[in-house]
Amino acid sequence: MKKPQPTHPNTVSVTFQVSHCNRTPTMALKEDFEEHAEKAKTLPENTSNENKLILYGLYKHATVGNVNTSRPGMFNMKDRAKWDAWKAVEGKSQEEAMNDYITKVKQLKEEAAGSA
């Protein structure tokens, strides 16, 4: 097949390759994180409280950042445990927390599939 000839001597034929994916790495990570947050909702009920707290702390840190509230009182043990789990990941970047959350959900899903 013959290439079309320019109609004017100073005309240049240019070909562009268009990328179908304009997502930045951060956008891709956020989408992957949100996808795994949905998957976490389908974890088996027998997922240990320890693992649930790890996921909670990572999720909270990924979405909010470092702890920004005071620690609940000692008679509010459930909220205190959640706060402690969030505090435990303080200092990580939100991107690190997202990556760690994704990894943990994958691990728990694999363990659940292996024991089913």
C-alpha cells in the first residue's frame, strides 16, 4: 500500500501513538486499593480479630493518614483496640499503607481459599 503524498512540499506526515491508559501510578494504586477494600468485605467470618485490626489500621491510615484523635478510654475496649491498630502503622506513607493493605487482603483471601 502506498503512503499518501503530502499535498504541499512543506507538509510533514506525522503518526501519533495514543495510549489508552492515562492512569498515573498513584491512580492505579488507589483503584487497586479500593478494589481490595471491597474484597476485604467478603473475607470469612472466622478471620481473626488480630487480622481484622491490622486491616483496619492500614485502611484508616491509607484513607486518613496518621492518627488524629485521642485514644478512647479503657472502658471502650473495641474502639481502643481499633485506635491502637491505627496508631501501630503511624509513620508509614499513605501509599505504603495502601500497598500493605492490598498485600494483607490477598494473603487472607489465599488462606481462606486454601482452607475451603
